Amino acid sequence: MNTMITMRLICCCSALLLLLLTPRSCEGGNILVVPTDGSHWINMDILLQALHSRGHKITIVRSSKSWYIKDKSSYYNSYTVPVERTLDKALISKLVFENIQFERGALPFASFLQSSIGVLGMFTEAHRAIGEFASATLDDSKLIKTLNESKFDLMLTDPCWGVGVILAKYLNLPLVYNVRWLIPQEAHLAIAPSPVSYVPIIGSGNTDKMTFFQRVKNMILYLINQLQNSLIVKEVYQPICDKHLGPDYNFNQILLDADIWLMRVDFVFDYPRPTMPNVVYMGGFQCKPAKPLPEHLEEFVQSSGEHGVIIMSLGTFVSKLPDDMADVIAATFAKLPQKVIWRYKGKRPATLGTNTLVVDWMPQNDLLGHRKIKLFVAHGGTNGVQEAMYHGVPVVGLPLFFDQYDNFVRLQERGAAKTLSIATVDKDDNFLKAIREVLNDPSYRMNMQRLSRLHRDQPMKPLDTALFWIEFVLRHKGAAHLKAQFYTMSRFTYHSVDVVLFLTGALLLMFLSFFILIRCLWNVMCKQKVKRH
């Protein structure tokens, strides 16, 4: 009897072990990645680590001038493409600093022109540098041969730049985007119907409830976006397509031919709008529960007592501020009972108070998740805004560039943030008034915590959703059944201009025929009357 029981136990254990060792429905895939540098890499890196942990093999194509993307890693292999130049981090920091100086002295209309048209030259030059990286990659016959022989299953890229888009088409790989931006515009504008009557264009500062003149501004910005797209594509990317893919390939069409668009927003943060079946929302996927702080930071935070702590960061590219502005900010912090942690690399302000700790770097997510943090002073980058929302920390916004002002518009309309323009932050105690308003009015924290609850109340974590759809494409070799065919159409066909012209012509022909018929009948009747007389 004991022998029988023992045998059954052995059989059960063997079956359980076999079940555990059985491969999952999606076996490890071979994924080629063309990432974007800067803050976009922070997002992509989180995805890559998660994919690696699930058994997928990751290979990256990177520029030799990359800022953050290392050539060696424990969770990916890399191919480095030698290039003469790339986007220069120091140059971007310089341009941001010059923009701050310009904003401080500019009239509102001049500021609008600078943000919408004045940056076109900078954008074009940036894309030229990326275009050189794309050409260097495709001209490297040894690298291309290696990539072809590697038998990749999928391309994962950020289409903010055009390198991955063209390379995926060249290698004929299923394509997944980690995306919020295309070349000059928010990605929804390219893939989904976007009525400008209630879909605000980034840079407009509009909400989805617009007055007549706001809609006029929205339409002007939309047309400028389309012009920028046309000029940059024609100047930079279409010649590369013509050379390496052939003249029959239109860059704008292959750009839209991705299987899945993993969109780095959600409708807790963004406004409701039309979307498409292959758009998957993973806003805040980079957010996670806070880890314990380093000992020196924890000691500083705990020393704040009941007043709590304010943290301030203006992002990677703001290494310094004008000295007089930095002095005003430091003096404002010195007037507060709260402790302050300020990420700042510029000259030490003369007015810095004893309650303020200036650091080169801080664990932003971990600080935002600490119960002592009362307020976040931020520039409005998507990562920081989403982390603040995830942890329920209200924000005072100092937007500087790109989409930052519009990100704060979304939070401010929901009562979770107070926004200042960089031109007025050091005038009339505006900064101090804004901080005190957000600290003393409990509605800001309550509203941000409500957004946090909405964001977290999902059937799957955003990162798990993203991983599912990447593996979906791996399992099924694409997701063609989710792709609408509009990307194969010209604008003429997409907007049914040919149909409208045909129907208009047919209607005019009917009226003309009817008119001729009536005229003929009239002439016949007139002739009969003449004969009778």
C-alpha cells in the first residue's frame, strides 16, 4: 500500500514538474530595437528589461554618439553604427536656456510664433542628423547582412525619429511602436480621425472645450504641423526611402503601417477622442511603487516634521537657469516651512535657504511615493507628470518647451495643478503664491488622488498590457486584422474628394440634362405656337 502511495506521489510530482517546464504559448522571441535617446530611452529601457525577464532576446541598433544607450548590457546585445554627428545634448540644453531667456522678454504673439514656427529650423536640423544615422545603418552592408541572418521576429521602435520605421520595412519585420510623438506631431493626428473642433493640438494650450477663436488657433497649429511634417519628410526621410526601398515607397505611408501602437498616454490624463483598433494605451507604464530612499535623503525628509517636503526638478535638459531667476526661486523656498529637495546643476543661488537641499540627481519616483512629499514643482515632461499622478502628488508647473504646457493644461483643468509661465515666475511673488495655493487648498491633493485612483483602476497594469500586445504580434507574426487600410490611401482618396467630385459632376450633369430637356420642350412648344399663327 505504501509503495502504491509513493508511486502516485512520484507521478503527481513528475506531472507538476512537467507542467512547470512546459513553454508558455509565446516562446522567447528575437526582437530588434531601434530606440530614441534622451528621456524616451528611459521608457524604452523599462520595456526591454521586462521583455528580457520573460525570455525574449533583445538586440539594439544604436548610434556611436548615443547619450544614454550603452553598447554593453546584461539584457540586450547591440550593434553600434559609427556616425559623424547626432543630436547633441549640450546643444539642446543651450537651446532650452535661450528659449527661457526669449520667453521672459517676448510678447504673447511672438512667443506663439517662436513655439510654432521658429523651431522648424531646429527640428529639421535634428532630423537631418538622425537621417545620417539611418543612411549609415542601411549603407553598412555587413551590418545589414548580419541583421538579415539573425532572423528577427519583430521590430520595436519609437517613431519620434524615422530610422526604425525605414529599417523595419527594409528587413520586412512586423512593427510595434512605443510612441507618443511622430515627427512633428502627436501620434493620434496621423493614425486616428482628429476633429480639430475638440481635439486640441499640442502647443495650443487648448482643452477639448474651445471657443471660436481657440478653434481658429487650433486649426492654424494643425496646418503648421502638417506643413512641418511635409517639409521634414521631403527633406530628410523620403530620399532615404527612395534610395533603399525604391521610389514606390512613400515614407508617410510606411510610417503608418505599424501593427501595434503602444501609446504612452491614457484617458485619465488625456482628453477623450477617436482612436483605432491597433492603438493600445499604456500611459504610466513606467510608474511603480516607491522604494526606500537612500539614508541621507530619508534623514532629510524625516527632518521636515509635520510640514513635509517639496521636490523640484526641471528635467534633463535644464542644467541651469538665469541667475536672477534661480535666486528668486531659492528665496521663495527659503520663506516656506517645508523642506525642499531641488535637482539643479547651475550656479548655487545666493539666496538659498537652510531648508533647501540642492542635488545633481534624485530618485524622483521614490520621492513622489514618500508620504512626506506635499508638492512637486516640475517642468511638465510626460514621465514626471504621470509619476506625480500615479502617486497622487499635486503639481506647480513651470513649462518650458514642446508639450509641457499642454500636459499641465490637462492637469490644471482637472484641478490637480497650478501652472505658471516661465516669463512670470519671478514677478510679483507669483511663484510663492502658486506654491502656497496648492499647499493650502486641499482640493489640489484630493483631485490628484482621484486621478491616481482612476489611473490605477485597470484590469491589467499598463506594463503588462504592453507586454501582452508585443507578444501577441510575436505569436501571430503581426496584427494585420487590426490595421485600417487608410494608410494605403492618398489624402485625395481618404477624404473621398474623388467621390465628392464624381457625385457633384453627376448632379450637375443631371441638372444640365434637365435644363436642356426643358429648353428643348420650350423650343418645340414655341415653334408650334408660331405655326398656328
